[in-house]
Amino acid sequence: MHWDKPTLTDSGGFQVFSLGAGKKQNNNLSISQSSNLPTGDKRSEEQKIGRLEHTPKVKIDEEGVDFTSHIDGSTHRFTPESAIQIQHKIGADIIMAFDECTPDKADLKYATDAMGRTHRWAKRCIEEHEKDKQHHGYPQYLFGIIQGGVHRELREESARVISSMPFDGIALGGESIGYNMPITADTLDWVVPIIGPDRPRYTMGVGFSPRDLFTVVEHGADMFDCVAPTRIARNGALYVRKEISPDMRINITNATFAKDFGPIDPKCKCPTCLNYSRAYIHHLFRTEELSSYRLATIHNLWFFLDLMREIREAIRADRFMELKNEWV
């Protein structure tokens, strides 16, 4: 990639969920229901797939996961050990333990079983990581993942177990995180005091809305990631400040932008906003020019990175809540 900054890889736990348990949950969605899902939502793509294919592509057991490729139907075996080995080979700076991602609607028994398996897999991941954690001559940092669904007692138990292990950072996983923001905030309140301040805290899948960043920062998260800024950019959804749109995004493909020669967001200093108008970006999308995806993606990534720069500066200046009120 010729990228000289940190990289992070996931272990595949969420992908197992999206093609397995998540798909089984979503098979009953009608076409009208799934078409109303917000573009870029963490579950929208999996739910749309779920209405088209009705066969789960994974089988989970104590040792690992049997995985069927959605591309060519080939079968693969994922284990905690192989997940670590693959990430070692890729060379990411931060790698994740192999976990069982808990569905948002999981009952207590399912969530308990998945959490227990995640804990046992975590130990195996650490053991495999210790064999070759400087595969490329530099340290690769392993993060453990807290599971437990929406159940407070399980989340707190998982936080205690995962935090007791020698991980370099602690992540908060499960379908709820980033998808259900009130639960995400509550879960952080439950686990942050247990995790403590000595290691980075990472909420997986957060970043669909700029408002979500303020939520998790306020509740103690240090790191977060999401495909939404790039995914929704490819569909013409572009982030803007709340004074432009209460949703903090516009759909540039709407006819109203055909003769709008202003920038996407007047306060944005990204290369797209400085050089191209809404009308031009609208034109690119309507004519299906490939540059539309690139320019839209540049804007959305810049928008989030610049917002995070403001948040970091506000924290240093002890004015985070003031900045949150300005934005949210």
C-alpha cells in the first residue's frame, strides 16, 4: 500500500457474524424493510444480503469456524491460531484477537456461550502471538475484545477477564457497538472503570455519524473505526455541519444540487471542497464517473479526521463539552 503510518487488522470475528448468525437473524426481512435501512449502517449490507441468500456460510465450534467463501463457495477453516498467523503475515501494527461477535438481540444463554468462547480463544491468541510477535522486525500489538451483548453482568465479567490478560489494548466488540449508540454509551460506562486507564480502549464499528464520535469520546473511548465514511461516500452521502443539514449529511445525487455551485461544506478545507462544487460532484454521480467516488471519499474522510483533530485539541484545552455543544 506504501502507507507509512499505523495499520490495524480485524481478526474476522465480525465477518463470521455477518455471514452466519447475523444472516440467520436477518433472513426474515422483507425487501421493503431492508431498503429503508440507513445507507452505511453497520448491518444494512448484511441484511440486504440476507434476504437474497438463506444459507449461513459459517459453522462455529469450540476449536474455530468453518467458513464458506461468498465468492467461489470454497471452504476455509479459521481458528484463533490461524487468525493471528494471518495478521502477523500482513504486518499490521495493531492486530485483534479472534472473537465470537455477539448479535444485538442475543439472549442471555447465547451471549454467555459466545463470551466464554471468546475468552478461551483470547488465551489461545495470546499464546500464538507470543511465538512470533515481531514477525517483521517491529512489534505488533495485540488487542483483546470484550463481548457480552447488551447484558451488563456479562459485559462487566468479560471486561474483568479480558483486562486480566496481557493484551496491549482492550476493544469493545459485538453488533451493538456502533449500531445501537445508547447501548454503546451504556456499555462503555459499565466497562471503562474495570479496564482502567493504562491501555487504549477501542470501540469497534463506531463512526456512522459525527455525533457518534462525541458519544464514545465522552464515555471513555480512545479509538474507533467504521466503514461508513467511505461506504456512504460511494452512494453520494456527504458529511456536512448541522447548520447545513440536521442529519449532518446530504445526498449529493438529489436534483436540488444540480445548479448549486458552492462547496459541499463551506467550512471544510478538504481538496474536494476547495476545488469542486456541489453541482460538479452531482454531475459526476449522475453520469457515473468513477472520480465521483474518489472525490466524495476524500471529503468524508477529511471531514472525520478534521473533526477528530478538533476533538483532541478541545480535550487538551479542557473544552470538550463546549465543542460538543457547537457540533451536536
